[in-house]
Amino acid sequence: MQTSTLGSLGPVSRLTLGGGGIGQIWGETNDEEAMATVMAALEAGITVLDAAPIYGSCEALIGKTFGGKLPTGVKVTTKHYLATSPAAEVEARLIASLEASLSAMGLERVDLFFLHSNLHADGFEYAHGNARRDTFSTAMSLYEGHVVPAMLKLKAQGRIGGWGITGIGVPTAILAALDQAQKPDAVQVIANLMDSPGALRRYAEAPQPRAIAAAARARGVGVMGIRAVQAGALTSGVDRDLSANSPDNADFARAAPFRELCAAWGEDPAQVAHHYALSLANYDTIVLGVKNRAELAQCLAAEAAGPMEQARVAAIDALGLAS
């Protein structure tokens, strides 16, 4: 498998195994198949496991699979969904979350610790769900004054190798965070052919995932691409129940021309979508939401194919699906 450099974290595989699938939140699987998928991923050359407490059973499964002894060269991430907390409690909450994750995985440190909540400018109002803003988003003043210092302290103590932000919040806020003197070591950014965050988008301004990835790369910040198949919208069929008005369901309907194009090529939409994501500029590694070895095999084939032919990229872009 090809490798890339994830900012200051050094070399990583071009594919990362995400925790959502093996944690059983992206459709049905079981512990045995999830563990077999983890081992198959490592055998294929994947060197990063992307975990989080909200990814179902993934942290416990990592602990069960490796017994606290990761194979040499394998890196692990985790996250904390801080949202809006009292300033005086930020550091304690980050530490408590990290310690719980380390305990679940049987580890003494993680390589990356992400702020999992959205970022927004102070006073910003979301187009959707603004009344619940404090439950999913973190103001820049809280981030700058308390999250960043706490992350730097954890890094200096050696409890984390680096820290990052999940770049699914307001694009202008993410770009502002990348412009600060104390930059994150990595950022997770939407990486799909629709440029769509789907149900994660609550703001009115246009998503700018490729601009965010380019800005991060220019500043030496590692970029992890997420949602290559946009929560199932870019697959042959969504494998979980969605409400009729779900943005992910709307994206699935909007992606019908993409599925028709893949059918004409005689290829599976999920594999083509991963191949496209892997061919995007400025992304160091693409996080997979696979839940079993069959789905993993498609992604491995997409990576092994190398960069997508420009004619195919152009045919996909001509569908006009990008947000």
C-alpha cells in the first residue's frame, strides 16, 4: 500500500480504518467479523485506526483485538465531543475522555486526539438547529483559550502524539483555526465527489472541503479525508434506516446519475467513490467506514488501482453533483 506523510505524525498508509464500521454504527456486523476486518486491514498495509467513544464498540473492540499491544508501526486516534462546556471544565473533560478511551483500548497513549465537535465563530447562528448549538459546537474563543492549551499540555506530557480538529464545522471557522499560530497537527475533512457533509451540515454557507484541505496542506497540517461514500449516498444502497427528510437520503437520491455512470462502467459505486476520494489532491489518508472484509476488499482494490484516470474524473465531475 502507498504511504503519505500526515503532517508532523509522519508516514501513514493511504487508507485508514475508521471506527464507525467496526463499531457497528454503519449497518449490521458482529464482533467476530469486525475483528477479522481489523486484522485484514493491517495485513493489507493499513497503519492507522481512527477511533472515537461515539463509534459504538470500536474502542473496546480494538482493546479486545490487540490486548493493549498494537503491532509495530500502527497508529491510533481518538476524539472527544466537547461541544460547549464551562471554560473551567474543558481540560478536565478532555483528560477524562482521553483516559476512558485509553482504558477501553488498553493503551497508554494515542497518536492523535481530535476535538470532535464543530467549530463556530463567537456569535455565529446556525441555519439549522441553532437552538441546540451548545450540544454540538464549540465557539472559537473556547477553542483558542482552553482547548488548544489543554491539547498542547497533553502533547507535552506524552499522553498524545498530536492533536487535531474534525473539520466538519463552519468552513470559515475551520479555515480560521488553520491560520492560528498554534495549529492542529491534523484535520479531518470531507472527501467525496459531492463535496457533501450531508446530515453533518447545519450552516448556510457553502461547504469548502477542498479549500480546507489545500489550506491545511499549505500550512503543514495533516489531512485525513472522511465520508468518501457520504454516509452511503454514493453506494448502491444505504444499509441503514434513514428518515425521508434526511440530508443523507437526499444525497442518495441526488447521486442517481453517479450510480448510472458506474453501471455503464460495470463497477460498484462504492469502489469508484473511494477511488475518486483517493485521487483528490491534498488528502494524506482516506478514512474507511467499512464494517466487514468484503467492503474492505473494495477499498483496497481502489487504492491498488492508483490515481483515477483524468477522463473518469472529468466524467464524474460533469455530473454536477459537487455542492
